[in-house]
Amino acid sequence: MGLGRTDIWQTGIINRPLPDIIRAGTLDSMPVTWLPDPGSFRFLADPFGIWHEDRLYLFAEAYDYRVKVGRIDVFVLDRTLRILSHRPVLVEPWHLSYPVIMRDTDGSFLMMPESGASGTQRLYRATDFPFHWKAVENCVFPGALIDASPLFHDGRWWLFYTPWDEAARPRIDTLHVAWAERISGPWHPHPGNPVRRDIHSARPGGTPVVMEDGTIILPTQDCARTYGGAITPLAITTLTTTTFAAQPLAALTAPPAWRPATDGLHTLSAAGPVTLVDAKHTSRSVIRRAGVDIGRMTRELMQRSRRY
């Protein structure tokens, strides 16, 4: 983002499964049920969801520019996509986003949010789904990761991710792969890493899905024009512990009907019969954003002064 440019993301639900969207190759003519606007200079992004007992549990990054540290919220919806409840469920001292949600082999619920700012990738298990979570101990991930996207396929776990590498900013053009026998690891980095370098189709942007012909489709972010400008479905045709081959499909963009959220699209997440998306509009209000930043810096200075 440049001076005076503020990305505001909004999260929505499309009443179509992700493979249908991949086959259609477009988001046009697909109505979206948007989650409520959280307020000025706040947004909801990176949605992931799971169905349980006829309810959709939608987890998303909740971000406030007044704080600039994301947390994870959950929305509980019924079959008509009516919101039944909403509350924060995971708050840490570091930034959290991209809350991938899944079931373990024992049926328990797991969440793998992006937590690279903590210095490592973390995995959480629900102690009281969906509201209470506890970090899983003794996980062995290949370092700190960005947008780690797991898939259980051919009897093992696969993980698609971009490394959290301070020296490799802006961290939007590389794709790495790792594999493991268990979701908690140990994870083994693919010998071909990075398996892809491409600002149009490398950084993950949603849930991998296996199509009817066996092709794995990984949503990736096209960041050539802007961060999270579009989603490029990456068709992975070869995936073994030693080889990797993939071909990008045509990019998916936010359609005009989503206005004003037509400046970007950076998550395409499968949740059974529905697909979760986020799209952005870019605010160019320099004065209002400056007020938000000044207020945040003032609060931070006051907090530091109290500690000394």
C-alpha cells in the first residue's frame, strides 16, 4: 500500500462448492452473502470454514488499523447463512491470520493460523469447539510460514506455503511444499523448494481441492498489480516427495457486481457446499488514515511510559 492507500477487505459466502467455481472459471453471476461491515478502518479477511451439526463455523482474521495486530473471530451460521453468533476465539501478542480449520484423524478440531510473527508456525486444538483453543505442543514445522495450506492426499499430509523470510520481502512470489505423516509433523521440505517462483501464482490463497480427474487445485494469489489482486488457480499435476509440476489456470477476479470490493481478491476457501471469499476496496482517505495512525502511536507511547 502506498501513502494514503488502505486496503479494506470484506468476507463473503458463495452458495457454490469450490470445484464448481474452478470449472466455471469465473465468479460472475455468483451472488455473495457478505458478513456485516465491522466498522471504519476494520476488516474481516482470510475466511475458512467447516460444517458441524448443521452449522457453518466461519473463522476469519479480524483486523483493526488502530491496533494492527490481527486476531481470529468465528461466525456461526445456519443453513440459510443467517448469523447466529459471533465472537473472538484466538488472540495472541503476535499477528494472527489465515485460520485454516480442519478435523484430525480422531475427530477433534484443529486450527492452523498464520503465526509467523511469533517466529514459528503454530497449530491449535479446540478444547471447547468453536470458542476455546489450546496450542498443540511438540509440533515440528519447517520454520515460520505464510499462508500455510494443508491437504491430506495419497495417505500423507502435504503443506503448501510461502516462507516467512525477512530477507525475501515482499514474500509474495514463492511457493514451497512439505510433507508429513501427521499434521503435527515432523514436516519434510520438498527437495525442489521453491517449487515455484511467480508473482502471479505462488503464494497460497485458500484451500487445496482435488478435482474429479485427480488434479489438485491450489488457489494462489496474483500480486502483480496489487497485493491480493486476484486468485490464480494452480493446477498441480505431479506431486510426490521428490517431484512437482503445476500449471496456472486463468485468474479469477472480483466481478463488477461486488462493487466497491473490486480492487482485489485473495482467498478462495472450500467449505463443503459453499465457498468463502474475501475481496477488497482501497480507501484513499489520507487525513482519516493519518488520524487512525496518530491515535495508535499515541496509545503505544502511553503504554510504554507506564512500564518505565
